[in-house]
Amino acid sequence: MKKETIHPAKALTGTLELPGDKSISHRYAMLAALAEGASELRHFAAARDCHSTLGCMKSLGADVKVDGSTVKITGRGLRGLKSSWRTLDAENSGTTIRLLSGILSGQDFTTRITGDASLQKRPMKRVVTPLLQMGAEIQARDGNFPPLEIRGGHLHGIHYDMPMASAQVKSAVLLAGLYASGETLVTEPAKTRDHSELALELFGARVEKRGRTVAIQGMADGPGKGALQPKSLDVPGDISSAVFFIAAASLLPESNLFIANVGLNPTRSAILDFFQAMGASLTVLNLQSAQGELVGDLSVKGAPLKGGHIFGELVPLLIDELPMLAALGPFTEEGIEIRDAAELRLKESDRIAALAENLRKMGAKVEELPDGLRVEGRHSGRVHGAEIAPRGDHRIAMAFAVAGLAAEGDTVIHDADCAAVSYPQFFDELRRLAGA
């Protein structure tokens, strides 16, 4: 396993071009495979997770060609996917297995899909429950975990009132809704990212938003039968990856960082509001709309951070960014408190436990809570370098690499290769911008 040593730094300076957004790349790849004809997806995510999606779509019969960051997919139409003779492998990607479960529920064949040891511990019942209600037949280990065996059926539309906010569950139901008779509706208890709704509309599905309810018309069968249209699209830069560099530039007082072409979807940009509320010197430039998604540039300078509290409806909007915010806690004036985030225990690792363990290694004072963390601010003492065990979790590895830049002495990130799940070039870019 690869180790990365992080040395203290004074500044992050220069220009950064982020890899393509992971959430959008997953969705574009799946819908391109269901469209009739050839799509071209430029600036496709470099993340290993998104290439797991490409591998699954290829196994299901789509023609997939990858040339650098450009992906060309010739779709087979809503009813054109083929049964895979082998079990589909989502590897470490929860997005792949959950969203694809919605698509597979509408097929007239049986598919097995699994993932790596980490993914096989992540709960799937939340997705399986509504898909069963729509008419699919799904078997899961202990009723909740991969591998999943999905026998598609004649699906019917439902109105699913989600018990918890989850963009992945919402997306799986909407994708299954393409194959259902009539209308499928999903009501969410709190707003989550809406990339699926935007992408479905972009490819030609009939989607309607009614407050916190999203409705989709079935397209695969019956009198309203239709086809998804192939598209030529550019994927914006990944805001969840930008967060690590915003945090690093904010921590280091002499920083002057320009981040180009960032996706600024309003359901994702709450993190920018939170940084600004903490006192970050963060400016959005050149904001424009592209293919239904907002895109812009970010300018970040070093600035002292106050800290803050994250709870309630803010949690699902910041769920991917919480590890970085927690790791910032000991460098802020007031510390960071995270509540209502028990979902963090069900990610690639138990992120609450991993954050508490590694923050303590660096000398921070942390209270681990059932649904979050309380991390004391800089008044509790200096933070020092440490040996970090990310538990195979990309966001833990990257968050503590950033913390290491502002700590006293060197920080060693073990199993650093896990960052490639979302950002293969992360450590190279961090070193370049820190002048290391």
C-alpha cells in the first residue's frame, strides 16, 4: 500500500483544473447507455467509481470507448440492454450499485451485481424497498447487503415518500420509473442533489418538479412509449473535489488559488455558503449555465476560519464534505460540531469513527457522538503530524492530507492509493500547488 508524506506548507498558489464531477459522470454514462445512438461525454470523471459504472454498462451491451477524459457511448435504447453472463462489479461505488439497481429492475432478465468488501457492508434495503413496491424481484444478502440478484419485471408507478433524504435512492426510483407504467413520484423529506432530474430531462425523459416531489413518466412501454436521445456533453469540474483545495487554501495564510470550471449546482453549493459563513475568502467568478448545470470559477485566499455547526436539513446537502469540515475543526476559532449525520457511519468507512481516531492522533480534542462529532477549535492546543489510517476511505485520506499541511511536523497518509476512488491525481496536485 502506498504512503504519502505531507509536509507543512505556507500557501497554496496557482490554478487548478478539477476532474469531472463524479455524480454527473455516473448519471450521464447510464443514460447514454439507455439512449438510442452515440453520445460523447467530455471531461468525464477520472474517479475509479465512475469507471466502475462504465464497466457495468459495457457488460450490459453498451458500446463504450474511453480516450483520456472523453468517453463515447453508443446506447442500445431503453429495451436494448443485454443480460451479462457474469456478475456485475460495482467495485467500491455505492452510486453505481444503487442507481443501476433502478435500471436493472426494469429489464426482462436477471442480473447479479456486487462490489468489493467495503461495498458489501453498505446497506441496500433503502433502495430495494421501493423497487420491490414497483414490481421488481430482488434478493439481497440478509435482505440488506450486496450481492443483489435483480429480476426485472413489469414495473408500475408508485408515489414513494422517502423515509430519509438520499439522492441515490431518489435516483434509483426515478430510473426505474422510466420502465414503469404511468407516473412515478418521489417525495423527499429534505432537499438533495438534483443531478438525476436534470440529466433525465436533458436526455429527453419527462420529468416534473413539484416542490419536494419529483415525477417521471414511464417511457419504455405503452401508449407513451418514447426514446432517450444521445447527447454531446461536457462534465463540469467536481465541487466535492474542490472542497479539499478550498479548505487547504483557507488554512494557509499566504494562499492565492484559482479553481477553474467548477460545477455549482445549487443543491451542491451549500458548502460554499458554509465556507463563507466561517469567514473564508472565497469568490465565485464567471457564473454561467451549461446543459442545465451551473458552472463557474472560484478564487480562494487564506483567511482565519470561525468554525460552525452542521445539523438538520444542511446535512444531506453537505454529506460528502463533512469529513473535510471535521478535519478543519482544530484549526478554527470555535471548532466544528456535526449532528444528525449517522449516515456517515454507513459510507466507505465508519467516517465518524475514522475522523475521531485520526484527529486524536494529531492532538485534537474530539467527542465522538452517535450521529456526529464535536471537534474543539484552536484554543485546545496545537495540531501535530501523525500516522493516518484512512480505513480505505478516499475522503478520509484527502481530508487528513489537507490537515497535514497546517500541522506541526510531517503527516503520513497510509493506504494513500484509496484517493483514486474519486481523485487519482489528488496528491500530485496538492504537492504542486503547495510548492512541495
